[in-house]
Amino acid sequence: MSKIRLAFAIIGLAFASACQPPQLGAAPPNPSAASASPSAASASPSAASASPSAAVSPTPNTNGPVLVGLAGINADVTLVRVDGSVVATLPNTLIPDQRPIGAYLVAAKSGSGEQWTVDRAGATKQVAPAAARLLTAGSNPLILTATAAVIGCQSSTNADCTATLVDLGTGSVRNLLTVPITASEMRYGASLQVLNVSSDLQTVWFRQVSGATTVKLAIVGVDLQTGKVTTHDLTSALSDEQDLAISRDGKWVGGQEDAGTNSSNLAIRHLHVVSLETGVDRDVQGTAAYVGGQIKPTIAFSPDASRIEWRGGLNNGSLDWRVNTSPIAGTGKTILGSDNAHDANSIRAVFWLDASHIVVQFNGLSSVDADAGTSTPIANGPAGSLILLGVL
């Protein structure tokens, strides 16, 4: 699977985050003495390095979602609330392909390799050099908090995948799960892909690919406290799906089923929602347009897991873009569309704001009702000109 380049990351990171994730209820177990702890982890950054100290002091108000993006002539990382109030402006760039939950990962523009995390309050923390070397553009890290991240697949010498928990303050790592390489990597990517974490930050979910001749997809959960691993094999409808999503409560998995073509549609794909508790598979496509994923992630559950949103090019490759939504137990419909992805005013990013609204970069930023499709412009201060990359 080809890696997404930085330009695509700026267009839109694919994974919707909860608006205000809690801190770890209990810190993840410290890496054991046998865990890898590179000596460089203790190396201190150069005094001459540029610090990402907030140009705008974080404000005491931490209510509501915080938009994260690039702003200004220098494309600085900017955190701003929907009302337009600026949380922080950082003279840094973002690491592409990350999946932020409790913080964003930013890097020095100088190319020095230095990294920091910034949380929704605008507070920054230095990332240990040993950890920074692991959190590269292709690592697709899940940033749990300002001090912890999960990497879905670190390849061993025999190319097997190992999921690791990384202490961002020290650089030490703890192995969570190892699975063998499969013959299907060219189609599905790595054998393990990190998808999401529970609201209490205790269970991390992965998509696992297994099987040499018959490919099998499964959702694997790892308890960060006990190390317990649970596996849920997916239904046949999602057996060929490359882009899966799981809700924060761990109850639902969403993906599209390839249903062929007809005289009117080049690629028919139906959105399915599967219950991990009962195994019940629901086709919620309804009247929604058939879309394909060109910018990941293309499927995302609302923070409360009551709805699902999916978007992409019409018929899996058109320059016409559509955004679809559906209640978990309902039927889908298209709520938004644009007709030319090369148009500067086309749909550029879609993220959940709360349980019933998404934020969309389309002719500026707007808050869109996920059911009615009604749009309210967000045009206050820097928020109005932000290149949206995500929501904390």
C-alpha cells in the first residue's frame, strides 16, 4: 500500500478524534527491563533548537472542540476554537499520517528531527529523541496523550509486525502484539494497523490481516493494563475492505463492501456497520452516494458512536466528492458534495465536532449538521483561514 504523502496529510488526516479525551486512568505499565530503551533516549535537545512555545498563551477555557491546522504566511501549527479564540500558535510543522487522540505531534521546521506534542490546552512537551526516531511519517502513530503513543507496526528483521507502546518522554517502548507478515501486504498494507483507542485510553484496537491463500480480517483489542488480547473476526461483507473504522466504545466496526458495477456506477460500495458484541451486520448505505477512499481515513464514527460518516470520490475515483452520514441503526444519505477535487474551494477535510455535527473545509470552514446537512460558516479570526488538519 502506498504511503500517503505530506500533501495529502495537509488535505485531511483521516481519523476522527473525541473532543476531549481523558488522561490515562492509570498510566500504561512501565516498559520492563527487557524492553528496548535506546541510550539516545536520555539525550537532551540542543539549546540552540527552536522551541515550539506557544506564541499565544493558552487560555483557561478548555470547553468544546479545538481545531488544529496550519495558518499564516509561515503555515504555523495553530490551535483555535470554533468561536475563533486562538489557543496556541506554534512555529512548527505536523508529522503526517498521525492519528491524534489526546495531542498532536509537531516537528521542527528546520529538519533537526526534534518533536513535541501539543494538547488541546496548547501545552507542549518535548519528545525524547529516541521516540522521535520511531515516530516517522510512515509509522502512522496513534497519539494517546502528550506522553504516550502507539505504533501499529514496527517491522522486525523477518518483516513480522510488532505493535508497540512508546513512552514519548523517555523513548522506551513496550511490545503489545506481534503477528507474522502475510502474502497480502501489497493489497492491505501491514499485517497490523492501529485504528483507535477506548474513551478511557485502556484498550487499543488494531486491524489484523492473516492467511496465506484465504485472507482473513479481524479486529484485535489489546488491554494496556493487563496485556489481554481479544480477537473478533470480521464478516464476509468486510473481508475485502482496506479502510476500516471502529467506534471509541469498541462496539461497532464500519467498512464498505464492494458490490461490483452497473451501467450507471463504476464502483458500487455499500457501507456496513458490524456489532462486535453480537456479530450482526447492517447495510446502512440507504440513498447515500457510492464513494471510494482517496484520502484516509475515509470512515469515522461520531464521538458517542451514534452515527457514522464516510466520504470520498464519487464512484471510487471521480473528481466529484460526497460526504455521507447514517445513524448506526438507520440508513445513509448524502449531506454534502463538491464537483471538482482540483478546485481550491472543494472539500478538503471532514472531522467530527460533536455527536451531531461535523466540521468541513469546503469554501472555508463550516459546521454541518450530520443529519440535516445544514451548514454554519466558521469565519472568526484564524479559524476562517485555517487549513484544517484535525480536531482535538
